[in-house]
Amino acid sequence: MKSKRKLLKEIIDVIKISNKSDRLFFPLMIIKSLVTASLPFVAIIYSALILDGFIDALDKTSIMAYVYQMIIISGILLISRTMLTFFCEQKTNLIGLRLNSEISKKTLNLDFEQLESKEIKDKISSANQGVLFTGGIGTFINILGEAIENIISIIYSFTLIIALFISVDLNDPDKITRIFNSPLLGVGLIGLIIISLLLNFKIINNVNKLHHAVFEENIYVNRLFLYLLNSSMDYKLSKDIRLFHIDKLLSSKIKDYSVRTSKSYGYIFNKSGWMNARGGLLNHVVLYTAYTIIGIKALLGIISVGNVLLLVSAVTAFNTAVVQFASNISGAVMQTRYLALYKEYLETNTNMYKGTLPVEKRDDGEYEFEFKNVSFHYPNNDEIILNNVSWKMETGKKLAIVGPNGAGKTTFIKLLCRLYDPTKGEILLNGIDIRKYDYKEYIDLISVVFQDFKLFSSTIKENVMCEQDGEDEKVLEYLEQAGLKERIEKLENGIDSYLYSNFGEQGVEVSGGESQKIAIARALYKDTPLVILDEPTSALDPISEYEIYTKFDALVERKTAIYISHRMSSCRFCDNIIVFDKGEIIQSGNHDELLRSTDGLYYNMWSAQAKHYNT
């Protein structure tokens, strides 16, 4: 009972979601369903009247009156249905687009930590697959519309059947005639169809449960399959695929996942085929029983030829509507299960505490950041990445962070940017825990260029501004300062040129070094009191790196800046350097001070790199 109540609630929730997007939609859909369901019955009733008119030798005027009435009423209903169908389809598409965009909106509002978890990745995948493989809200709406049409058809046909069974003489002396005259026979016939409905509903429900079970079972496999499929079509990966013959590996894995899913779906198609065959056989038995009863009534002279047509049509319509209604209900239930995954994802709560304290707006740029006994390990992983780290960043100073790979440098930056919260300890801004600040106001203080930064297949201008409205002159200024002036001037559309060829042949392909310069221009454009370069120049040659760092040092002026670089020479202009190793700060000082510690890690790293330039 609880599961049924839950299911009913889920169906109502889906209807509410749709209605919230467009409040006119459901009234229009109900009117459309009423019109659509009425159309065949106009033809059925008037056909019976016209047929009886010919048999009873009615005058031509009376018969033609029936014909004209049928044409006029059918015409009005047809025109109305066409217009309503057009409006409903347009609104269904708009509702679908609005609801599908909610997945993107939700993903953008989740914590960064959540996006890296398998649970959330599976939720995103199941929400997308629920829409992709089942038609999403549009299919649910169509099923609901068909269900309303079938309910109206059931009411019409039920009324006709009962009316034809009770509008007879029950006092006929012949016993057989009295039996076939009895309204109870009509009720029994309808009861038989309803029993068939319930059995068919059970069969359809079992089939849909099988489909849903296989769908949930294959969520992870489908996610991998789609990833491999998209990878095989990603032109950015095409060089590696060809040079390293990865195509064979991709093809093999795609084939493997295809076989696995095919076996699962093959099993349910076979099983559901037998189930549906049993349901179809039962349905035909009931239908032919009804036709037999109608035939006997006609032979006994109980009903006219026109009423035979009317009754056969009504029984057929009733049976068809009942079976389709069972399918609609079962389909709506299955669709609701898929959309429940969509709804579940949209209701996913963020874990990170979002403070409300506004960040003080300071013209002097006096924002002091401090790590205080900070330790950290990633979720679902006990390995300590940072261990009891404490460091205060002086306002307006340049800090370099160095250390071997895996020492915790980038994790330090991620915590500073509040992509993660510390496992222990706290990070302070002007003496206050950063968790207490309004999250958006806090991250507006920081510009970062990560080593694994991404550019979008949009215009160069939009990649730098990260918004629709901005200052073109400012974009050009920072692109020039990043060393891209000549490259931009050569482009036909300048900063309005699209990056990459995802959306057209006019897209511009940029080198790794050029893309890093665009990312640096983006960080400068944001104009924040703290600027961080997390190994952004790894794809640049030493000369280009030196030029950018020299310019960058001048550009950031009194701002606080943090640099992470494997090239030790890039650290020389920094006011302070901290050396990470195994998640701890093991050395600090300026370049000259650290070189005097000849047994220190910094000296060893500097000496190792210096050998390459001195030989």
C-alpha cells in the first residue's frame, strides 16, 4: 500500500512539475483529449443512423440530414483537434526543454566535491538516461493525454453498450431471447472485458518492471558506453587514437558493452514477448465472445442492423480503450520511475556549508588569507594529502609554491578556492573562517589558472569575459598583455572568433601555449585581489614563460599572487617561497635564503634543473 501511495505521489509530482512550467497546458490537453475521443463516436453513431435509415426506407432528406450533420460535426472536431494538437506539441517541447535544462542548472550548483563522487556521477547519468532513453517528460505527457482520451472513450462506449442492452423488451415469451435481451448480459460482457483489463494490466506491469530493472542495472554500463562512444567521435582525441591505434581498444570495449546490454535487453524482450502474447490471446477471446453475443442478438431480431454496427463498434472501442488505458497506466508508472530518478537528482542537497556573512569590499585590497593547522584527505580516501599545514599570506606579496608531484600543492589551492573544505583546521580570511562567508562573494576574490584549465567552444571574447556583456577594450588589453596581440590581429573576426570547430568550420584551433595565454587573460580580466597560477605555463617554452611571468608580476601590482611552477627559475622574483613535500611545508624563505640551505629540497631541485642549462 505504501509503495502504491508513493507511486501516486510521484505521478502527481511529475504533473505538478509540468504544470509549474506552463499552467495552460493541462486544460488544453484535456480539451484536446475530449475532442479526439469524440471523433470516432460521431462516425459510429451517424453511420448506424444512416444504415438504419436505408433499411427502414427513410426519405432521402432525412438520410442526407444525418450525412450533413456528421460532416459538419466531424469537420469542427477535426479542425479543433488539429489546432489543439499543434499548441499541445509546442508546449510539450517547451516544457521538455525547460525541464531538461534543470539538469544542467542543478549540476552547476552542486559542490565541486560532489561532482567528483561516483554516486553523483551515477545520479547525473541516470537522470540524463531517463530522459534520453525514454523520452522524458514529453513521453509522460503524451501517455497522460492518451490515458484521458481512453477514459473518455470508455465512458462513451460503456454508455452506448448499456443503452443498447436495456432499450429492449424484457417480456418476450422466448426464454433465449429474454436471456440475450437482459441488461445483465451487457454488464457481464463489460465485466469480462474489465477482468481481461486487470489481467493485461498485471502482464504489462510485470513487463515494465523488467524493463526498469534492466535500466537501473545498466546505468553504470551505459555511462561507460556513452563515454567511449563520445571519445571515439571527439576530434580532440583523434590524433592519439590514430597514432597509438587506440581505435582497436575503443572498438573492442564498445562492442563488449554493446554485447552486455544486448544480452540484458534481449532477455527482457523475449520474456515480455511471451507475456504480451498471452495478454493478446486473452483479449481476443473476450472480444470474439462479445461479437458472438452481438451476432446472436442480431439473429434473434433483438437489435437492428444499424445497432449491430453500433454495438460492434462500441464493444471494439470499449475493449481497445480499456486495453490501451491499462497500457497507459503501466507506461505512466514506468515513466514516473524514470522521472523519479530525474526528480531525485534535482532534489540532491549540497553538502558544503554556505555562510551568509558578506565579504568586506576594500579599496586597499587588504585581504589576508591564512591556513591554520589544516589537514585534508579526499572523500572516501583515507590518504592524508595535507598534514597540519599552517601559513599566512601577506597582502600584496608574491608567493611561489614548489615541490615534487603529489606533494599537495594543487590541493592547497583547491582548499583556498573552497572547492573542498578542510578535514581538520580552518582557513581564514581577515581572521574569519571562510566557511562563514557568502560563497559567491568569497570566490569573487580569487582568479585561478589551473594546469588542467578548460576553454569553451565559444568566442575568444566570451572565454575571457565569462559573461555576455563586458568591455571589448579590456579583453584586447589583457590578451595583448598575455602575448596574443599578433595572433588576434591575424584572425578575420578578431576576439569574436570561435574557438575550435565544434560549431562550424570557422572555428579557430589554438596551440597549448596559446590556450594557456587565453586562460591567463581570463584570470586578469576578472580583476581580483588574489591571483593564482597553478602551473599554467607548463606548455610554454622557457622564454615565453619568462616573458609572461615578468609581465604578470607587473600586472598584478599590489595584488596578492601565488605561483606554482616546476621551473625553479620562475620563483626568483617572488617575495616568498614555500616548499611542499608529502603534504607538509618543509621549507620557506626567498630564493637566496633557500639556496643557502644546501641540504634542503629546494636546493636539490634547483641544482637538478641547473645542470640541464649548464651542460
